[in-house]
Amino acid sequence: MTAESPSFEYEQIYSKGGPVAGLDEAGRGALAGPLYVGCVVFPPSYYPNPPSELFVINDSKKIPKKRRLQVYQIVIDHALFYDFEPSYPDEIDTYNINGATRLAVNRLLDRVPFEICTAILDGNFRFESKHPLVSLKKGDSLSLSVAAASIIAKVQRDSFMCDLKSGKYPYGFDKNAGYGTRVHLDAIGKYGPSDQHRRSYEPVRSLL
């Protein structure tokens, strides 16, 4: 672990002796596909003394794709609880991306089978929840629980998008994961938007 690596510092701050959940999202800026929110809770006994295997956990964007699957397995092997929740394009278009995040976060926390002291959410969100929730800027670089959640969300979302590479979706989703690459944008211009595209996002909105 280095000074730039996530740790359990914030978990110890918010723990009060009990478990703390970390949450993060994947797919916020994509033009197509669902938003995924991941949730991870590690045993509170890990906070002062993390197992050395956890030191490979980091923000999912900082871990190469092939290595990410290995780290994913480490996360689920050590987690007291982990889960993920998608918010599909129609929900994103109806409630906007922040509203969709709120719904996915609350659905996830409703499924945690024990009481948590706090849930740490990456970013700068402010929304109502019956669960104790705090936002932490750059949380995926600071908190091991949040970084682990980012890996859960990213791996699950990438898997979903790869499964859309059939002839029905000639947009290169297995390569671009729904983000606005040139290949993806050219395909939207040629074939039009699909049912996986977010109608409220540009340039999809203008094309419709």
C-alpha cells in the first residue's frame, strides 16, 4: 500500500464499531446501456488490520481489464457482503442520471442483510435516503470499500455490455461499453439508436 492507495481510514472514521458500506457506480457518462452501482461491505475487523491481499484493490479505472477480474475475485472472497444494481436507460431518461443513481443506491442498501453504520458513496451526491449515507469526493481513490464497489460495478457492467454484441446491436458495445467512441457514433448515425440508448443524452436525443 502506498500513500496514494485507498485504505480503511474513512471506514474507521464512520464505523462506530460496526460495518461500513462502500458504493460506486459505472457507466455514468455512457450513451447506451445501464448505470451499475456496486456495494461492498468488509468485516469491521479489517479496518485497523487489512489483509495484505486487499492492497491490490484500487479505483477500477486504474486496474487493467485482465487484472480487474482477479481483483474482483479477491473482493468477493473477503467481503462480508457485496452486490450490484443496474438502472436501465428508461429509468435514467425518466429520473436523470442522479435520480437513477439514488434509486439504485437505495435498492442496494435495502438488500444489505444487516445494519450498517454508514454507507460511503463516491462523488458529491446529495439525496434523501433512509440509510446513513455520506458522499466522499474521489472516494474510489481513498476508501478500500468504495474502490472495491467500483470494481464490482465495472466488471458487472462490462459483462452486460459485452453480451450486447450480437447483430441486434452493431455498435461495438463489447469494445466501447456504450461510451461515445467514433465507431459507436458512426454506428448510431448509420443504424439509429437502439433500445439500449439513453434518449435524454446527446447526440441520441437530437437524432430522435
